[in-house]
Amino acid sequence: MNIKQLKYVCAIVDSGSFSSAAAHEGVSVQAVSKAMAELEGKLGTPLFERMSVGVRPTPFGKAFATRARRVLDEWDSLERFSQRGTMDVASDAVFRMGFCCPTYSGVEKFCKLISTVTGKIMSRSVDVILEPCSSALDDLRAGKFDAIITVGPVSGDDITCGALGTIGSCVLIAKGHPLEGKSAVSLEDLGDYPVLDPINFEHFHTSVLEAYLAQGLRSEPFAVTTHEMNIDFFTKQNGYSFMVGGNITGPAEGMIMRPIVSSDALAIPICLTTLKTSRATDYVEFRRALSRLSLFS
């Protein structure tokens, strides 16, 4: 049993076929088939049930893949530790992550989740700090952060920015809002009410609000410098706010969340940005590990 075999098992479970797993791992289908035949022979029991189209894991295969992922996570951690070199061993410094997201009730839960997940991936302490988009890149360049996470992409000649995945969006409204009775809301439903626009968070503005406006949303933007609760806006004006990660944070007291109907809902990109000169994190490994944890789609 070896690491390559474990990687192939997980790739097959994720993709549902030997050919897709081979493409994901950058090897031939024959290499994957041979590795699985050798592994199943050693284990004495099949890992996959071969079907007319693709494969599916046996009950033993599912349990094996779950344990294999844990081993791969630890293997990745060991590789990153060895690549950091002896200079980092004595001073296992906290990894500082800037999170560019408007402030709202419950967002600290999102920060905690990011901290826990990234800490597991990187095998070190991670401090997640809310940061305005307007200062995020300058602070990254100045060394305040090792990396930043943004709702939507950022650009610059000296940075590397890539999508970690996408996350769903919903809307936040006050209890008693005319749309409270709906199980899901459409852009047509929302068009009669003003929408909160956190102007200090241009990445959120562009990737969420502008994206929905471009899709046909008719709501009048209500500009604020933060995304903190404005009771009059939500109660007296029947305003609403878009949220990402609302399933994690939950609504504030006196508020409720409603999903956007699937035909109107957008997948919002969540991006990781580091300096090109930084060795603080490996983006490819970071993204692969996050995908295993299903934090983003």
C-alpha cells in the first residue's frame, strides 16, 4: 500500500470513474487500473463495483476512502512542514489571514470556521481577521497578512489570486417583512425593496450586488460604509441584504434568511490571494484540502 494508491482511491470515489481519476492525477487509466488491482489484491476485497458506466465504491471502499483522506491530509501536512525548512521550525509563527467580508452578526462564526479549516490544512495556528477591501492588498504587501480571502477576485502584478470555490448566497430581511411568507425569493420579488450596498467592500459589491443587478435585479442600492445592522433600513424601509455563508453564520436576532430561487441564484466565487514571493502557503494544496472538507462548492 502506498500514497499514490490512496490518492487514486479518493480520486475515483470523488469522480466516479477510473478515467476521470486518472485525468485528475495526471496519469494513464492503465496506471490507475493496475494500482487498484494491486491494492484490492493486497486487501483481499474489492474497493469498487464496476458498472456499465463508471464505478461506485463498495461499503468497504467508502470506509477505506474516508480513512485514506485522513492519511493524505497528514501526508500533505508532513510535506509542507519539511518544505518550510529548519528556519521555521523554532518559530512556528501564527499564520495571519485577512478576510475581506462586510461585518454582520454571526460573521465571527465564519471566521472561526476558516481559522479551524485552514489551521488543519497548514498544521499551524491561523488568525483570521476581518479586513476592509480598500486596505486589504496594501496590508498584504506590507506584511500584515500572509494571505487574504475575498468574495470575488482581486488583481495585481505582484500577487497570485485563485478561486477556492464558490458559495451560495441568500438574503437577510427583518421579521415581518412582506417577503417573510415566501420559502424562497426571486429577483422579481426583491425588486420592490432597497438593497444594502457596503461601499467599503468593493469585491463584495462587484461579485454579489453588481452581479445580481446585471442579472436583472431592480432594487435601489442603499449605500453604507459598513454592513452592520441598520434597524430602520430593514424594518421601516423593508430593505434587505445579500449574504454569503448564511447557512454557517445564521441570522441576527430579529432577522430571517431566505434563499434565492435556484433559477436566479448565483454561485459566488471565494478567492485566496498571496504575494508571488511568499512561501507561506501552497495554493494548489490549500484548494485541494478545502475541497475535501466541502467548505465551498
